Amino acid sequence: MAVAGLPAVVARNDLPERVTICEVGPRDGLQNESAIVPVGVKLEFLDRLVAAGHRVVEATSFVHPKWVPQLADAEELLSALDRHPGVRYPVLVPNAKGLSRALAAGVDEIAIFGSATETFAQRNLNRSVAESIEMFAPVVATARDRGLRVRAYLSMCFGDPWEGPVPLRQVADAAVALMSLGCTELSLGDTIGVATPGQVRALLHAVSDAGVGLEQVAVHFHDTYGQALANTLAALESGISIVDASAGGLGGCPYAESATGNLATEDLVWQLDGLGIETGVDLGTLVETSVWMARQLGRPSPSRVVQALGG
């Protein structure tokens, strides 16, 4: 497939030279699908994403199949996965039991999923924010003792459908609590896509002031109100160099109905390419991958760049 065009490059010296993209499509993207995607398709999806240049690809989740049936095949998928050298394949684990399953599957990186608000913590984890931190503590400790990297997702950082706007200090306190467990990276999530650029700058400033180094922080934006790219640029201007995105804009959140798709990786790469920021990801190959995946799912990709270049 020929790529019809590439962005003009105008670099800025106030932005990072390189951005690491955490590709979340195979996990965060597919977990919200109504139909079960076959393991063979998932494996090809992972291989295509790596071929496009991704070096961090979230592979699957060890959440109980009752809650996320779309990813009930985690063990089967990982046993068949051709793990490419130099590529990280983190997996989501909810608790100690999920960690045990992940360790048995031979993973070398995990992620936990916390909340900045009490309501979402109860709905997603059936416990308070403080109780969830207590639950995560032995999970992180065991993983770190085994030499694993641990990413902490913090959801509802910018707004909550039940509680409304979330105070900056509340998010910063939750961020500190998670990182104090020994996590190696923190992803701040705009789970329902309500953030605006000024809010992003303010939150990152608050998190940094609370003692969490921004070199350890990623951002995870949903595009409900069309603000994901603007919010990403605000994050880059604030010192962030790790961005979560989902190929083709796949995904949402099964526990927050107002959450629409993630920031599309293609849209992100177009922006970063235009800013002269290195990612290692080839846009044309990535577009081909999302066009292919859209066919497997039986619907067009919501990514604007895929629509423009996918032909």
C-alpha cells in the first residue's frame, strides 16, 4: 500500500528528541471488543506492530476471564508468541493471582491498574483507593524481586463520570502512593477523555511537585472530545516523553461507558513525525496494520490518519 503523503517536518527545540510509544491496542484496545478475536489474529496483530517499529507492545491481561472474556486466552497467546529481541511485552495483572498466572507464562514486565477516585476504585476493583494500594503492594514487591519492570496505570486522573472533576492533589497523592510501592513507570490516564491542555500541564506540575519524576511518567489519553492530540502536545511541552496509544484508535474502558477510543497511534505518529520527534515507528507500515485489523473486526478504523492514508 502506498502512503499518499507525509507531514512536513518543523522541529522544535523545546520538545523531547525521542518519544517512546507504549502501544496498548492488543490489550486496552481489544478488551473492549464485543466479539472474541481469535488468538491467531492477535498474534499476527502483535507481529505486525513490532514490524512497524514498536518496541513496547502491551500484549494481554491476566484479569479474570469473567470480567474481561476478550482476553481469556492470555496463556495460550503468550505460549505461542514469538518474542522479538529488544521488544517489551508488558501484561496487565489485577492482583496476586493474576501475577502468579503471568509469572507462570514467563512474562518479564507487568502493569497494575489503580484509580485516582473512590467510585471507580470500587467499581473496577471492589475496594477503596487505599485498599487497592494495599492489594498492589505484595504484587509489586514480588514482581520487583523477580526483576520485572512494573508499570502503574492511574485512571480517572482528569475527570470521573460519577465524581466529576478530580482535584490535582488527589491525583498527585495517588501517584505518589503507587510509585512508593516500587513501580518503575506511571501512566496517567484520561479515562473518559475530558482533559484539556491547561489541565494536563497543571496535573503534571502537581505530580512533579509531589516528588514523582516526569521521566518516569507516561500519559494515556482518550479522544472523547477530540482533545487527545492537543493534550499530548501539552504533555510533551511539560517534559513527558512516554505516550500510550492504540493502533487504529481501538479501545475504551469496559467499566466506564462514557470512555471512547484511545488516542490512535497513527494520529500520534503523524504529529510526532511533523515535529521531528523520533519514535522508531514507520507510519506506512502502521497504517497497513490498522487497515488489516479493521478488516478483521469488520468496521473502519476511527483514526483520521488511517482514513486519510489507508485508501
